[in-house]
Amino acid sequence: MPVSLDAGFAQEMDRRDPLAGYRDEFVTRDPDTIYLDGNSLGRLPRRSIERMRHVLDRQWGERLIRAWGDDWLDAPRRIGAKIAALLGASPESVIVADSTSVNLFKLAVAALDARPGQKRIVTDELNFPSDIHVLASALELAGGDPLEIVRSRDAIRADVDGIAAAIDERTALVALSHTAFKSGYVHDMARMTALAHRAGALMLWDLSHSVGAMPLALDAAGVDLAVGCTYKYLNGGPGAPAFLYVRRELQDALANPIRGWFGQCAPFDFALEYVPEPGIARFLTGTPPILSLAAIEPGVDLLLEAGLGRLREKSVQQTEYLIGLWEALLQSLGFSLNSPRESERRGSHVSLGHPDGWRIDQALIADMRVLPDFRHPDNIRFGVAPIYTSFADIHEAVMRLARVVEERRHEKYPRARKGVT
Amino acid sequence: MPVSLDAGFAQEMDRRDPLAGYRDEFVTRDPDTIYLDGNSLGRLPRRSIERMRHVLDRQWGERLIRAWGDDWLDAPRRIGAKIAALLGASPESVIVADSTSVNLFKLAVAALDARPGQKRIVTDELNFPSDIHVLASALELAGGDPLEIVRSRDAIRADVDGIAAAIDERTALVALSHTAFKSGYVHDMARMTALAHRAGALMLWDLSHSVGAMPLALDAAGVDLAVGCTYKYLNGGPGAPAFLYVRRELQDALANPIRGWFGQCAPFDFALEYVPEPGIARFLTGTPPILSLAAIEPGVDLLLEAGLGRLREKSVQQTEYLIGLWEALLQSLGFSLNSPRESERRGSHVSLGHPDGWRIDQALIADMRVLPDFRHPDNIRFGVAPIYTSFADIHEAVMRLARVVEERRHEKYPRARKGVT
């Protein structure tokens, strides 16, 4: 894409953008603040305010306990089915429950249990550290071998050959982040899944940084298991409950290792015997947090209306635009591109490195009202949420970023870092 | 308490009630409906509507990702400290996280891990079945012996001698519901805890049906571990996240078996090594669901203002009044008292049994606009939430219940049961 440094170029791109109207579906309190952290916490959809009013006034306030039968009991499945449409998965293969960490724990233990004699889990260094800790927890409890973490050759790309070499007949599960939280590197889902299957292992994807930003095809790729956040590109609200996917044919063969009443077949019989729900619902555990759960649905509806094909097309245009501006303006100011250059291996965020990254990040937020986020050691991470990010946002953010460095505004900020989410 | 069948008696009791004003703190959409299911889902506090508006508009909508640092990261601890005041526990011993089931799993596994060589967990038949399933899950994964479930002599009372006999030097953990979900039987916390300690076991209480309805003294009783719901007497909202308690001196000796980033010491370093938070925060796992979490606080504040001593006094008066009306009016209509008669062993709900219980429950809801709940096989469970339940509510509910049977209104409802929470 030929990139112009002129603001008029961004304005023209926004005028031609068929998705531009969706920006008004989201609350924008301070138009001068540029928000490029939708990959950490998505914006508040206006419809979610209405939905919360309904849940409070009409359901909790008025229907009280009866709202469970009216609507709430069904919500984990109903919203799961909508998320399934974003994953290229059948509606009965996804459910909303717990946090990503707890879901990952449940599925990892279930996978180890389903592959007796195969005591290994393989992951890679690009995976989210919390996933790595949870996988290690699962192995410890289930009596597996220590977690195998395949190191990367650099901080940007996975070592696909190294991962392939680590998978063997002792591997029960391969667990990877589809889009890496730091560099935005995107694994080849079909290829890695086939590699796992060839060795007799199950394949699990953490889709937190992919879902809602690009089309996915879990069923077609033969993926076994997946988990992911709903509070990033799905705009489900802070800490909104996570989803989990289990391939249809596997569901009744896998056991939920934390057997709570919401995964039980007839919970209101209050029987001492535990009979799991048939299908995906067996992976529920406790009572779901309804306010946070209900808030997920409007954001998912918006993505389904906008269409993932169009969203991905815009996302690629926008990250290419950002990288073009980096080449033209930021590289000479000492910034490095810490994300893959080719769009087919890149998610919807771009990490720019700088030796003074942490101080620049602070100046950008405090002096310039641009909100990216920061990832150790030097990555300023710019998240593009194509449903509401404009080309003008990206242009203006880059101009302000250049000003920080040109005017040495970052030099008044501390070098020591104490980050937030 | 001498009981009069006259409605004037209830009105007089309400006039004298020092807590009567708190009823207006809660949303009441339909004044003709009598809600006696606050032990399943507490009413919506008016202040929670304001709080949700603040979280949506000012925090998520305006501050976006910055709200984590402003407020949200601290919320599990801050609200935990307030709940601690309801438990007779030090502020640093309680945190809000996950569901009751997941918290129970984490603490049960941690207890087994802390008592190597002691492979047993003892519980009793009055415990909530989901707790029993979760405890069995923990034992399976941690390689313990099958769960020991001490049977009761009847459906109302625990077999304290039987439990005492089951606890021995092989017991790692004794785990009981403090107030039984069906009969409302209340265990002697100090006595049972001492029994567990005498054998070298840890003691865990599920406080779901106690917290907010009576004063508790966890620290004084030397309790080791506890979990509980926030959506019953705490009025925290449907499926609101649960709390967990770990005695101060034990915290750093116990390990969270599901190690997610919120229990990590410096989560934003994104290190591959896991170093747990010091203290109670190590028992967090994933990102907490903030909308549901924030909604807990106003209900807890109301209970702290009202005072647990006064709430318990009113609760006892109200359950005594209900039992008095049962003796005077309902017993002759075929109802049995399925709760302990003596108030010191009874929580804040009263179960009335009837051979046609399920059909009567349906008629009471549909024809009479009284909302209790139903527990297998024949219990109609009337929950008194002293912060908003009036004596007039109880009088009118009993009158309507008597009318259902006298007018045989239940006979048009099906005998087969399909219950909802």
C-alpha cells in the first residue's frame, strides 16, 4: 500500500470505509483521546448500556429468581453459539464460562486424561505467560511431565520447526496462542493442528488475540480445543467471562475435571451422583456471573453484523498503513518493527520497539492522550480494532508519537516500569 | 414467641422493626408479589443501579483501560475486606474470585497438597451436592482417597457424632456447609473446627447460606478455609463472583493449584517464572468479571450499615414467627417442619414439607404471587432476608399458602417436577 504522510490520505480512507458507521455504535467520551488498546479492553458498545439496564431493571429487579428460567440459564449456550459463528465452529461447540485461565486448566487436564500414557504438553515461548503457568499447573496436578516450552529464535516469530520437532508420541496436547500477545505473530492454525494430530496429540488454541479480528475456521482445521477472551476485540467488558470450544465429536469423550452443578445433567435434582450434561455444557462449572455474561452479547452481535471478512480486510489495511507510517517517519527516530512484516502472519496489533519505549509510552499517554499499551521490555503495542478504529486515529497517533521523540517529551518520565494490564 | 394469626400483629412487628427502613433500599417492582427467595437470589439494591451506571459510563466508557489502575485491580481485595467484616475475619484474609465451585476446588486441592500423606476429605450428606462433586473432583486429581460422605440420620440434622467418628489422622480436610441448603441446619462452627484440628486436619466451611444472615467468627473459631456465594443474602447479583477465605497464618504455606496471572506477584512483567503474590491475592487466577464484581459492593455496604447482630435478631424473630404460623395454621393442612425447631441451629430459611409440595409450590407462585423455592423431594423453602423481608410478607405468604391447600388450587398442576435454581 503506498502511504502518504498527509492527514488527507487517512480522511479519504475513512470516507471510503464501508464499516465507518460502526464507530458510532461505541461510546466515545473524549474525542481527543486516541484509543489503540482495543486488543486489551474493547470499547463500550452503546447497546451494552441498554442491555445492562434491561438485565438490572427487568430481569434482576423485576423477575428476580424467575429470570434464570426466562433467560439466564440459557445464556452461556446462546452467547457461545454466537461466538462459534466467529470461530468457524458449529453452534453447539462453544460455551461461555469462567475465565480464560480456568477454561484452559479444565481443557488441559481433560486432554491429559484423554491421552493416558502421553504425559507431555508442548507450547512455545510466544504464548501468554499466564497460559504457560496454567498449563504447568495442569501437568503438575494430572501427573504429567514438565511443560515443554519451545524457545523462539527471536521475539517476533514462532520457531515452527522447533515446535514440530518437540511434538512426538509422548505428546498429549499442543497448546499455543494463535496470535502472540506481544508481537502479533499469527500461527498457521491448519498446519500446526495437522502436526499435532500426526503425532496423536490434541491441539488447543488460545484465541484471545484473534477472535473478532479475523475469520477463523476451527471446524475446518480439525481443531480439538480452544479458549479465549471476550473482553478484547469482542468488546464484552472488563474481565467478561471467557469462552471454550470443544470439537463436537470429542465432547462426550472428555471429562470436566471441576465438576460443578452447572455442568451437571439435572442440577436441580440435587443428587449425590454426578451425571454430566451431554455435549459442550458439561464444561460449565459454577454459577455464571450474569451481569458480565449478558454484556458480552451486544458486542458479538455487532461483529456478526459487520462481518469478519470485511473487518479483517480493514484491519490489514490499517496495520499496513501503520507500518507504512513507521517506515516513513518512525524508523529514523529509533523505532523498530517488532511485529511480522507480512500481513498473513500478523494479527490486528502492531508492536513498535524503542530503547526508551517505556518512557515514550508514558509521555504518549500523559502528554498526548494516545492510549496504546506496553509490553516488556520495550514494546509499545498499538491495537487496531477495525470496528471502531479509524485511519485518522492511526495517522494522528503516529504524528503524536513522533512529536514525543522529536520534542524529547519522554525524558521527564521514569525509566523504571510498573505496568497495568 | 406468642404468635397471633391476625395481620395486625405482623403490622405491629414491622412498625417496631429498627431495620424496616432498609426495605426501601431495594427495588420492588411488583408490591403484590411476596419474595421469599433471597437465600437463592437476593433483591437488587437501588445503589447497585447507580454503581453499574458509574462502572459503565465513567469507568469502562470513559477511562477504558486506565480504569484497571484506577479501581478494578484493587476491587477483589477491597470487596473481600468488606466481606471479611461480615465473617469475623481480618481484612487481608478474604478475596473475591471465580465461582464458589472453582474456589472450593482450589482450596481443597491446596489443602490436600499441604497435608501430604493425609489423603482423605470428610464431608456430610447435608452439604450442597455441587460441593460434594467438586470435592470428589479435587480428590481424583490430587490422588486422594474417595470422598467420605457421612450420612445423616434424617434429612434435617447433621450426624455430628458420625462426622466426629469419620475424622482421623488420615483426614486432610473436613469440608461442610455451615448452613445446610435444604433444612437450614447450622453446624456448630467452633466445635467442628476443633474436631478437625484435633485430628490434624484442616477445616473448610461453605458459608453460602450463612454469610449476611448471621454474625460469624471465623478467626476466633480458628477456621482454616472458607468459600461462599455473594448472590444470596449479600444481594450481589445473579451469579456474582464468590469469595474465599484463608486464615492469615496459612496463606503463604498454601499454593493455588490454578496459577493464573492475577495470582502472580508481578503479572505485568510477563515473566515465564511464576512467583505468587504474598498473602490472600495468590488465590486469584484469571481476570475477574468486573461488572459482576462491582455490583457486589453496594449490597455488602448495606449489610455492614444495618449490622449483623440486628439482622440476625430480626431473622430469628421472623423464622420463629413463620414456624409459629405453621404450628397454628399449616400443620393441620399436612405441612411438616423440615427445619430445626431451635433457632440456634437454624439459618435464615425455613423448609416446609408436604406430600404435594411440588404442586403446592407451583400454585403458590402462579396463582398467589408468592416466590419461595423448592428442593427435592418435597421442601418448599421460605427464605427470610431480614434486610428487606417484612413480618407482613411472612403473614401474607402463610395465608396464601393455606388458601392454596384449602381451595385445592395445587391439584391442577403436574406432579412431575422440573425445577429452576
